[in-house]
Amino acid sequence: MSDLARSIHGVSTEEARRCLVRHVYQRTQELAGDTSGAGPLPPVMVWLSQLAWLQRASLALCVFGGLTHREAAALLDVPPGTVADLLTAGLRDLGRLAAGATRTCA
């Protein structure tokens, strides 16, 4: 998708990727309240849904989207240090949720 965006708009792959990440993030915010009944979610999606929205957003933007703490902070309107704290707490909480699920499945 970034190659397509780059070819259409004449921007670098990196710029196109960042733009796409921002659009996906903004769209997920619009859909956050939609409970129209998609099928069962994979466990990791259920775990992510249990995190606070700023933790989810920080993980999505930095871990999956490749944005820096500063870029994510600007989108989320929080200080960069807060994004770092949210990432640490979010990853810790995901690990705790995954460990709990592993124990219940064994």
C-alpha cells in the first residue's frame, strides 16, 4: 500500500507509510464504538481491547506503525514521556494477560 501511495503522490515510502498509519489510527478511533458483531476475535485482539485506549493507541502507532514517541505524542496530544510510559505499561499488561490465558488453557 505504501508503494501505491508513494507512486500516486510522489512521496517517499517512509512518508507514505506514516501517512497510512495516521489514517488507519484515525479510522480506528471512528470505529472504536462500533459493536456491529464481527466474529470471534483472536486472543491478542481481545487482550488489546482490555488495555486503556491510550495504551492501545501508543502500541498501534509506535510498535505496529513505526512512529517515534514524539510523532505518536503529537497525534495523541500527550508528552513523549507519557507515550514511553504507556508503551511500557501496555506491553507489561499484554504479557500479564497472555500469561493468564496460557494458565487457563493448560
